[in-house]
Amino acid sequence: MTPRAADRARYDRATAHLDAPLAVVDLEAFDANADDLVRRAGGKPVRVASKSVRCRALLERVLARDGFAGIMSFTLDESLWLARAGFEDVLLAYPSVDRAGFSELARDPKLARAVTVMVDDPAQLELIDRAREGGAEEIRVCLELDTSLRLLGGRVRIGARRSPLHTPAEVAEVARSVARRPGFRLVGLMAYEGHVAGVGDAVAGRPARSRAVRLMQAAARRELAVRRAAVVDAVRAVAPELEFVNGGGTGSVQHTAAEDAVTEIAAGSGLYVPRLFDHYTSFTGRPAALFAQPVVRRPGVGAVTVLGGGYPASGAPGRDRLPVPYLPEGLRYDPQEGAGEVQTPLLGAPADDLLIGDKVWFRHAKAGELCERFDALHLIEGDRITATVPTYRGEGRTFL
């Protein structure tokens, strides 16, 4: 029996009493992935990206482990919710225009101590001030650096369009805006190198592209290390007591941790290891989060149809944004239909061994987005479910 076949047998036994659709997290794989992130971080704390987890119980589990400290959240509403629940260090990864949220933050000392907001434009400070409604609590601020690699005098840009702050001078100017403005304190700097951390460099069957990605990423790492160090120096000249410099992502943990200027690493997808993280030379994780769909039809030889399953991930549309049939091994989508909202035909020899009601196990393309489809995660240890915990959605929280 192959390791994957053994996993399928365990998951089927653990969930035999449950009807699909359902989602599970294999805790042995989850914990092993957590250990690998800590190892690659080389002694620097890992801040957990909640967007990639979206389950409070699993956030608590990983933060109880040595090597992890703090949460990187994705909306202000989520940040406040987590802080009210007792999480004491929440860094909001994106700028917000949630005026009601800022009003609450400015009026509550506990929330103001726990939550740090993201800024890359003085206009965002002005919006926060207008939203205070008399709240006088000091707002903790983090600045975001644009990490994109710019070539040919800026005519070529590689990387996500995030912050407009690219140079040390640009970041320092916004740092001075924060320092001059009463009611704000600059405590951190963040830089997410998504073109390094989130792009696989070993795509099967595409050797030329994979080599080009590796060359690009090596150049991007060299350029960013020099620029990030200069930015940190420029910001510390304005805010000498800067508390943290955050960088990285699951695909670049060890490279970012090697930079002296970086004090902590952000990662989250590496806990679940969705399919987009199968194509890296720098690490290998264990798939920990899966979902099962039931076989509801057998339309012919070498074919079965499962209920639903069309759960595309965010990003530019493409085949790599679809879930992948994982267990049993050897199933594939019908190219004429793909993954459907209400039904998904699957082809391949293993289909002939599947009966009505059997489960087909899938892996989602991106980590936490799976939790927007399910109210609960069944936590598996060995071949038993040891707990069932709510996702954000199961707690009635859909932040985006």
C-alpha cells in the first residue's frame, strides 16, 4: 500500500460515520508542517497568517507551539474579533477603511494594545483620525514596503501590486508622517515578497519556466535584501524603538530569515500545504487539509460523478486555481466539464472501484480559502476524529 493509499484508508475509517461533503485536517501532518516552518525560520519567530488558517482552534494550537508568536490578520473586523477573543498580538496585513472598526479600536485600550494596523499612505492616517469619534487611544502602525523587483529602469515589474512605497526615502517620508501625527505610534515594518514566497520554482513538466522562476527569485532575493536593510535603517532613524520587521511567506521562510534586518517571519499556508505549494525546491510539506465529496453517479466505465467540488481559489483564473482530486490516486477532471458547482465528473481507472456514497478526497489550491466552504473541520489523529472545530464561517464570521 502506498503512503497515499494508507492515508486514504485512515481518512475513510475516521469519517465512515459522516456523510460528505466534509473537510478534515490531519493533525500529524499539521504539526509536522509547523515544525518545518520553525526549523526553516532559524530561531526567528513565525507570525501566523490567519488568512491561511481561518479557524480559531487551529490558530490557538499553533501559537501554543515554540517558535510561533502573533497573528497576521486580513481585515480590521477580523483583527478586533481575534483581539476580543484573547489574542494579544494581531498585525493587520492590509490597509483598511473600516471606519466603525477604527472607532472601536480608538476607544478600547485592550484592542489598541493588541492590534497593529497597516499604512502605506498618509491619507490612511487621516481616515483613521476622522473615524475616531472621540476615541483617544494611541493607534499602533506598521508600514508596508513594496517588494517588487523592477528591471529596465522600472519598465518591467515582477511582484504583486501592493504598497506604493518602494525606496528608503519613500518609506521614511511616511514614517515621518506617522511620527508627526498625535495619536499614532510607528511600531513595525512589513514586506511580503509574494513573487518569491508564493510562486513555485519546480513545476512538473515545465523545466524552462521553472529555471526562469529560480533565476528571477534569486535576483529578487538579492535586490530585496539590500533594499530592505536600507529601508529599515531609514525607518529606525525616525522610529528608533521599532518593535518588529516582518517578512517572508511559506515559500521563502529560510531565505528571508537569513536577512539580519528581518526580526520575524510570516507564514500560514505551510501549515495546511495546499496544492500550490507542491512545486518548490526549498521545502516539502505534507498535505494536512483536505475535503471529501461523495460519489453520487457512475455514468460509465472509468467515470464517476461527485456532488459539488467546484471551489476555485482566488487569483488569475487558471487550472492551477482548481482543487485537485487527490485520493484515490489517478482520478482527473473531464476536460469538457472541469470542477462544477453542483457536480464534478471524474475520469480514470480508480473510478471503477468507487461505489455510490464513497468519498473522493480533494486538495484545495490555496490554504484558508477552503474554510469559506465548510462550517467545521474534523481533526484526525491516526484513524480517528479527535475533535470537530468551527471554521470562521462556522462561527458566523465571513470577513471578505
